[in-house]
Amino acid sequence: GQPTNAVFGFTSMLMKLIREKSPDYLAVALDRGKPKERLELFEDYKATRKPMPDNLRSQIPLVEKVLEAMNIPVCVIEDQEADDVIATLVRAAEKKGLTTYIATGDKDLFQLIGESTYVYDGRNDTVFDEDAAVEKYGVRPDQLGDWLALVGDASDNIPGVQGIGPKGATELMKEFGSLDAILENTEAIEKKGTRKKIEEDVDSARLSRKLVELKTDLDVGVEISDC
């Protein structure tokens, strides 16, 4: 038979979100196809991820049917990642002066947090603003892309700088402010070991920065007023 556990779980969370948060606008973004542009930059992007199990993949169309029945727009673009679709919608909402909540546990989307944009983690019923994001990662949301470029991301197979962990990346970002400033002033890095790691992996850091950068100018085919 057709498994429906994921459909039930997703629908339950969605109904809880609507019931408790009463959003004026709501849209759901899904991945579709392969992220061609990032794969062109780095052919091993997400190469370490296991394929989605068949019993989960078969439920995606059912989730889309549920959303259609609820009159909730499903935003998908062939060969684009949901993160980029979300980033585009968030920036469009900001331009309209809307307060926006991104329901996710994905750290990449913490880059979007700003004066009127928040991340909502439904698993813990936690809202992250700029201060909470700093407390969680040690850097401002607008610095998070640079921080991720240093640390890397095993889940997406983003290499980062070998040997630089979260603590070291946070120290560098606090001292220099940005990845560009770090890479352009490696001679000013006090710790010799850290300086050597950065100098040996400049290309990897720049590549990683491109991979974690969110696109905000996609044609999502949906207006905020349709959500």
C-alpha cells in the first residue's frame, strides 16, 4: 500500500502552525530536480547525501495535493532549491513591508533573518530574531554565509576551510568582520596554524561562499498577494 506517515506528519505540523500563528499569507517551497548551478560550481555538492527513500519520495505528490486542497501555493522551480525560492519570497515580502516568519530548522536560511524577518523552528516552538541567531551561531545573520564558508557544511558536502571549526570561524569573523577581509589580510591572523589553514584553502573558502549564497531573484511565479 501507499505509505502516508510523512503526509500525516507534515499536515499535522502545518495545521498546528496555521491554528497557533494565524498567518495572513502562507506558501510552501519544495525542491525540484537537481541544483544545476551549484553542481556546475562543484560537482560533489550534496554528493554525500543518501537518496530520499522511495517510501518518502512517493508521498511528495500527496503532500502537494493536500496543499492544493488547502489552497496554499506550492512554490517549486525546476532545478532550483527550495532555500532559494524561500529567499526570493522573503525579500519580496520585505519590500512590501511585511513581517515574515520562515518555518524551518535549516541553518542556511538563518542568513535571511533581519529587522522584519524571523526563523520559526516549530519543533521547539522557538522564534529566532537577530539576537537569538547571534547567540546560536556567534555571528550576525548577515555574516552567517561567510561563517559557513569557513566552517563548511557536511550535510551539503560544502568543503569550507579544512581545520577551521565553528569556534575558530567565529573568532575570525569577530576580528575581521567578513570573509573577504579575512582572505585579503591573512598576514594579520595572529595564530600561525589558523593563518596557514586559511592561506592553503583560499579557493575552497571562496567556492564555499558561492555555494552557501542564497538566490533572491528567482521567478517563483507567485505573488505575495496569492499566498
